[in-house]
Amino acid sequence: MTALTTHILGYPRIGAKRELKFALEAYWQGKTEQAALLATAQSVESANWQAQVEAGISILTVGDFVYTIIS
């Protein structure tokens, strides 16, 4: 029997509860610092990878998490 390989093309990067959206809006409004935005982005990215692992995805989607901060 051959093992099935699974992969997805992308994963929503905004977060399960739209955490990145709210963090970005707070940053734009000057309510939080850049470090807080980056920490939220890293947390969401890690949670996305963990969700893929727990779902049994064979090949994890990486490199699709792109954002630009213009100071």
C-alpha cells in the first residue's frame, strides 16, 4: 500500500479570529508598536503551521505568509 501525500496551495494568513487584521489596524492607528504587530504575525504563522501538522498535511505550506511594513 502506498502512502498518500497531501498538500494545500495556501492557508489563510489572517488568523482564526482575524488576529492579524486587528493587530495591523491597531498599528496603523498608532495604538501599538511594530514589535507587537510582528509578534502577532509570528504567532498566527506558527498557529497556521501547527494546524496543518495536526490535520495530517504531508507537505506544509511555507513562504505564503508575506507582509510589508512601511515605516
